[in-house]
Amino acid sequence: MLDTLSCLERFAAAIRLHADLSVQRISFGDPAYVYVRNRFSSTLAETVTCSQDGRFITSWGYRLGTSENIDGAAARLAFLLAALPTPQV
């Protein structure tokens, strides 16, 4: 069985690598979710859950990716929320 809470924690950590995104809330309730928004817009925000099969899904039902590629899923959400990645040094 997949540990969805651990997946969401790692997803939130990957989101924090994107300069324009802010993790506003992490809920470990039922369902567990991460609420993310663009720092420069109050309307560009999304709630992301992780299904039992390891898929990250937005509140609109868009599949961002899987727990096998958390960085890719975070990058897709950054694209959807019009955010740029943090430059790598």
C-alpha cells in the first residue's frame, strides 16, 4: 500500500523549489491534500491530492503525474499556475 501522506510531503517539498509557488496548506485529513498558489496571484491556486495508486490529481481532475516522478508532477503544476522554476546554481 502506498504511503500517500509521504508522497504529499515530498510533493510539497518539490513545489517549494519553484520560486513563484507557495504551499499554503497541507492537510492530512480525509482526503489529504496540498494547497498551492502562485505568490503573485490570489486566483492562481490549486488543491492536489494523491490517489492510492500514486497519482497526483488536481481538484479539477487533471493528472499531474505519479509518485515515481514527483519533480515532474510539481513542474506540471508550476506550468498550470504560471510559475517559473527556481534557477539551479
